[in-house]
Amino acid sequence: MLKTRELGRAGLKVSEIGYGCMGLSGSYGSADEAESIATLHRARELGVTFFDTAEVYGPFHNEELIGRAFKGRWDGVVMATKFGWNVVDGRNTGTPNSRPERIRQVADDCLRRLGCPRIDLFYQHRVDPTVPMEDVAGTVRDLIKEGKVGHFGLSEAGPASIRKAHAVQPVAALQSEYSLFERGLEEAIIPTLRELGIGLVPFSPLGRGFLTGKAPRPDALDRGDNRAHQPRLTGENYEVNLAKTKVIHQVAAEKGAEPGQIALAWLMHKGPDIVSIPGTRRVANLEQNVGAASIALTPDDIRRLEDALPVGAAQGDRYTANMLKLVER
């Protein structure tokens, strides 16, 4: 069974490996609901308590799916979801919207769709440059006082935004992309989090499957798979980046493990305030991910991995230009 970690100093205790639910709603191609629900149930059996979703995954379908999966089963579940996008007629417009009235509407709608007692961790999905961060944090602070929300989180926010938010309402966790494939948080953001006592929740800890050694080639991607639009995983970048991950396979072979387990174990060794949220639709992959918690890496293992995949090693942007505009560093 998985152990428990505390995200920063906020008192938010979660399983040492969480579960990212985004892929259950077709972000990586079509998904089977029965299989998805069976995987969610198996995650709980294995000791996973920390589940991550968002209103725009679908939109709405992901939260509704989780609500059906956990109906009558909420005991012990730590549920995270997100606000911050403008959704019109069931479609994410791709523009931020963190106006206070919108945050409140999303909180109520998320609680209804999920059917959970409260939102344990409520993230701002992306910083909204049109709304003062103090207003965003103040609104979530009020929702916490009302019992609708347990803790406040940010996603892909930079040090200045983190500090502004934390001064109004303590931030429990920052969710941002972090892995052996994407180490851009290490220079400024992780030191800021540790200074303030904020936990880190890495999403895409397996590089969107790339670090497992099983990521499909660009020409084999489903039309609905969002990886088909990410420069780092397509074109000539695919082959270049694939070659750079060989060291993960070497360490995995030496440990009798899978490459993806080494990538997750590396994150676990980066600090007790880090809890990654790998996602999968399949029970076998889930069990493999959870197995990463039992893998011990030596200082030499970590050095080899980090020397081969230093900050900035991956070739190509991790997002399209429009999405990168909303990422702070």
C-alpha cells in the first residue's frame, strides 16, 4: 500500500502517488467508460487517495465520470479540480476567466457533478492576467470559510503570482509540468515553493507517455490525441528526444523495473513535498505506476539520469505557442 505525504505545510495529506484523470475523457484519444471506472476503483484498492480532474476535461465529462465512479465511495478520497477557463456552450474557448463570480459558479457546478462532500484542493488552472491575483485568492479563501473548498492551489504560475496569492490565502500546492523530460521549475519555482511551504504536484510526470518507452509514433496518434499538436513529441523532435531517454531504459534494466517506474521514482526522490499524478486508463499501467513507490534510486542513479537529461534537454516546445502564452516561469 502507498504511504502518505503532506503537500507543503498546509496540512493536506495525500497518497505518495496520485492519479491524473484527464486522459479518461479522451484527451489521448477515445476512452471506454467501464474500463476507466474499473481503473479508478483499482486505484483506491492500491492506496491511491489523491485524484485530479478539472471542469474543462471534457468539458464536464471527466467530473461526471468520477462522480459516477465514486458515488457512495468518497471516504478517504482527496479530490482536486480546477477553475479558470471561459467555457461557453460546453466548449472551452481557450481564454482565461477567473472573475470571482465565475470561480463561485465553477465551485458549485463541480460539487454538483462530482457529488463529493467538498473540493479538497481547488486550483486556478491558469493565471488570468485580467483579474488581480489578490481577488482570485480572496474568493477561494471565502469558499474555504464556507466549507465548499479545503485548500487553494495554482497551476503553471510563476514566483510573482505564487507570492501574491499566498499572501492572501495560503497556497497548498502548485501543479505544473515537471519530469526528467521537463525540468524548467528547478531554477526559480521550486525554491519559491520550498521557501513558502507549498507542495508540488507534477503533471505529465511520464512526459505524456514518452518516458515509458511506449509512446506511439507521431503518425500513429489518434486524431483526438492532443499529443499530435505538441512540437516536442512530433516531427523530427520525436526521434531526437527518444534517443535522449536511453539512460532511463538502462537504469530500469539494472533495477528490474520499467522505464516509467524510474521516471516516477526520480520524482519521488526529489523531495517529500512532491506528489506526481500519472494518468492511465488501464489497470495494468496503474499497477505499474504505483509500483514505482518501491523503487530505490541511489545518488549515482540520480546523477546519471540528471546528467543525461539536464534542464532544457528536450528539443521542441512542450505546448503550442498559444498555450505557452499562459504558462508563467
